[in-house]
Amino acid sequence: MQRSCAHAKMYARLESGRGRTLASLHPPRLTRRTGRAVAKPSKKPPNLACVNPSQYKSVQASTSEYNQQKQFLSHPLSTKAQTGFDQLDWVGRQPQNPRVEQLNSMKKVVLCLLLAFGALLTGARQDLPPATNLPTKEVTSPKPADPSKAIESSITALTNTPVRMVEPGVFQIGKIRLDQRRRSVTFPAVLNRAGGLMEYFLVTTYGKTHESILKTQAEPYHIHLAMLLLGADGPGNAEFPGSPANGVPGPVVHPSKDIIPGNKVAISVKWNAPGGDVVHSAEELIYKQDAQAVMEHGSWVYNGSLIVHNKFLAQMDGSIISLVTDPVALINNTGPGHDNDLIWEPNPGNLPPPDLPVEVTITFQDPPPKP
């Protein structure tokens, strides 16, 4: 009877709105060991004998609500859902790591700054004047190349080369020094190869260096201009079998038994040594295998190369002094063996040291032409 009255009082509290949880629908009981209050649902319906008639309707409503909640919670899906909600609620109540909270705060601050910066850029763009007010740049097409412009290997470049006077009778043309009184031209060079078969005594650094004793950075058309100023004949005369009157090389091959005409010249090489200057003729730096001796003296002629279709061939090939017949070179050997490219070697006993600058001098042997 007392227990039924307690149930009635509990339902009365539900009616007043003090609590509607499942645990509050049943009176707590004390455990023997811990003494804690544990809610235990009652299997018996409430006894309404102690309930006042005025409260009977409210108690009856509470009893029906109790039965509905009990039926709902007894369903398996409802039990699983309630368990999941309890787990989610427990995870949400877990305290977060302070470092994670700090990183989240920093992300929010950075996001706010980016949004503010974007707003500023948008406002700045709106303040700019329209593109139609900007000055327009006139677009011009590239100018066509000037066909009359001189190129390095053309005869026009040869005639437009500047000549500078160093002193009376001495002139500078590029790397070439012209001595009018001695009728000579001098320019720098360096040892290129000290062994092997050779076809050239001197070429440019872009010439046939694999078969030349010396090499130079002097330009062939500068050398030719200096020799013309000293009275050399022009290249490609009609008597030369390799350059007939039409300016196209003829039957002369390389090497050939044909002797190229030209002005007789002497070639010497000079360099500084610890004991003083060393001077050798070009022939003393060349060894001839078939004669087992140095090259014979007095066999150099200045033929001046060839000009074909307004191109100076010596400038194009870089050939300056040839040991075998080569109409493209400026200077040719006309002595014995000029038609054999298998007998010429450097003379190691008279060669300059490697990488030591030397001076090559070309001197006219013929008397100067009459004015």
C-alpha cells in the first residue's frame, strides 16, 4: 500500500512538470553494498486506491504516457538509436586538446584576414580608371633586313674595314699591324699542333685546326686588306687556273700539281724566350718526310684567295697559309711537294712552347710597284 502511494505521488509530480525522464518514473531504492540510489522500474501497474478522486484523471494520463514510453523503448531499433545518441552526446562532451583548439582559432583568424584582403583588392580594382583611358602603344611590324648591309665574308665588309694610323708609316687594321716602310704585316698567333700530318701552316681558330701547325684570331680579310695596301695583286685573275674570268673556281683540286701564281713573300715567326727573342722562318718550323729535312726556302706566294658571288672564301674557310695547293688560302707553297699532303709535319726542334704568343710576319720579296 505504501509503495502504491509512492507511485501515485510520483505521477503527481510528473503532472506538475517537475520531471519526465524515464528514471523519474520509478522510485529509487538503496543498494546494500554502496548505499547509492538505483532506479528500478516496477513491473506492476500503480495502485490508485490512495489517490484522491480529483487527481485520478491526471494519474491515469501519466500511466498511459508511461506505457507508451515503455513500449517505444522496448523496440530494438529504438534501443540502438538511443545508444547511438548517447555515444554522440558523450563524444560531444569530451574536452578537446588545447593545441587543436588553438589551431582551429588560428584557421578562423587566417580565413578572416583572407576575406578582408579579398575585399580590399575588389575595392581597389573598382577604383581603377577604365582600360579605355590608358595610353595605347602603337604596334609596328619588324623592319625588313637591309639587303645592302655588309656581312663578314663579303667584299663590302673588306672595303669598309677601318684603318687606324699608329705612327707615320705604321697602321692598325683589326689585329693586323701594317709597316709601310718594311712592306710587311704582323699579327699574333699561337702553336696549334706539334705532331701529325699537316696541310696548313696557319689557319684561323675556326679553320682546319686539325691539320695546321699554328692558329690565329686575326681575320683573313684584314690580312688581305693590308697586303692590298702594300701593293699585292687582287685575287682571282684570269691567269690563275682556279679562278677564271667568271669568278667560279675551275679544275684546280686540293692538292694539285698546278702552281698558283702570286707575289713572292717571306714568312717569319718570333716569340719571347728567357734568353731573348727567338726568330725562325716558317720553313724551319716545317719538316718534310720525303727529304728528311726542313722545308726548302723561297717557295711562298701571296695569291689572295678567291671571291665567288661576293664572298671572300678565305674569310669563310679560315685558310691563311697552305702547304699544299689550295686556291682558297691567302698564301700557297709552290715548291717541291706542294701536291702531296702526306709528307708535311711540324719540326719539334724549332717549335715555340705551347700557349706562348708568337708574332707572324709576312714580308714582300718583290720590289714595290711603280706609282
